[in-house]
Amino acid sequence: MQLAMVQERIVPFDGLDPAYLDRGIYFGDGVYEVVRSYNGRIFALEEHLERFANSLAGIGMRGVDIEHIRSRVRRAFDAAEILDAKIYFHITRGSELRNHVADDNLEPNFFMTVTEASDSTEEKTKGISVSTHPDWRWKRCDIKSLNLLPNVLARLDAARKGCAEAILVDDVGLITEGASSSFMAIIGQTLQTAPLTANILPSITRNFIVKAAPDITLRVVEESLTPDRAREADELLIAATTEDIVPVVQFDNETIGGGKPGKYTRLLMQRFREFV
Ligand code: PDD
């Protein structure tokens, strides 16, 4: 008899909940997005949907109607009635008995949560500590894939060191980005961050900062930094949808900017708040 075992329970294979056979679990074979709302309005939904479409194309999933995803997001968001929400959704290639080559006719699985956005964001405005970690990820980090084990391991390492984020360093010693955020340095009048390549996620918050920087007299330089250069920066920051813009005041035990959020970071945070 074909069967499955779930914890202590033996169940006939035929009656098994397809959720257990999700290719997202077996292979991380799916893509996701995280979107935020502020005061009842979803921020940058179109940009997130565009990136989602690119991620789907990147893993060769055709036939997902983005219009349909947009209306699901709107419907769930309206039903939740949460003003400051974190909206997470993913699509996997579907459910089937484990097989690397997916059946062409699989029905994709869609999953979404709408939850309260974390209120720890406020606390982080004082600045966080970060630690570096080797970037063990694959070569298509521009795809927002469900394969996040290297990111998870880096974050666990950072957490063990009392740090709120891991800053990933590639094989040639250059910083790519945070394990779940973009990373930027302010040196004099320049804002420096890694260029948009397949090594990093095209972050929507990064995009906002790059556009806003000239308004506060910062020149944007899209060039990767070494950890040594980052340590000497006047200001460091990370940026991500769930966190907004967060000042970094400690980098691998080195104090940055006297341990306080710098002038330009605070200006960027203020601009971002006004914008959203
Ligand atoms: N992460 N880089 C990585 C590796 C990320 O995982 C994220 C966001 C970002 C920032 O992208 P954006 O500004 O578009 O949110 C950069 C999400 C929030 C997550 O995985 O939870």
C-alpha cells in the first residue's frame, strides 16, 4: 500500500492533503512577494506585481494571470481590515509526488497571509547591529524565490551574535546585500550600494532611496563595497519592505557614526514616511 507518514500518523497516500506534496516544500519551487500597507493603503503594489511577474518568468512559470493576483491581494487586504498590514503571498509550481521534472499540467498553488505589520520598526529607528556572513546563495538572486536556506542560515548566525541583520559578502569579498534587505553606505556626499545585477534582489525600497537621494544632495554610486570600506562609512543603512529604512550603528562590532543614526539616513527615513 502506498502511504505517507505525517508526524506519528500513517495515512493512505491517496487521501493525503496535497499541501504535503507542494513543490515549494520539496524544492523551494516557487516565488513570493512581501507588500506593506500604511494607514489603509497598499504601498507600491504595481512594482511588487511587476517583480512577481519577473520572478515567475525567471522560473519558467507561464500562465499566471497577474490581474488575478492583483484582485486576490485587494480582496484579502479589504477582508482583513488591517490598516498597517504585511501582505505575504507565494505561488508554487503545484503539488505532486516528488519528481524534479514537474508535470506540465500541474495547477499552481497560491497562498497569502495578511497580518499586522510588526511594531518593532519603531524601536529599530535608533539603529541596529549587523554582522557579515558569506553569501552562499545561488546565481539568480534577482528572482524572489522560496529557496531561502542561505538567507536563513545567515540570519541565524547574525541572531546568535545579537545582530538584527546579516550582511552578505560574495566570493570576491564584495558586499551584495542583506540576507533580507538592501544595504547602503553613505560616505561624504555619496550614497553607495551594489549595482542591480543577478546577485541582488531589485528591491523596491532601494529604488525609492536611489530616486530620493539626489533630493537631499546625495550622489548615488552603484558600486559594490568591501566590508572594510563599509566599516569606515559615515552612515550605513538597510532597507526592506517590512522594515522601511533602518540605520545601522554597528557593523561587525565596529561602531558607525558614533553609534547614532546619521543625518542623511534620518532625512531618507523622513522622506520615506512622508511618501508612504
Ligand atoms: N525581503 N534583498 C533581499 C534578499 C530581500 O529578501 C529583501 C526583502 C530585500 C528588500 O526588497 P524590498 O525593498 O523590495 O522589500 C532585498 C522581504 C521583505 C522578505 O523576504 O521578507
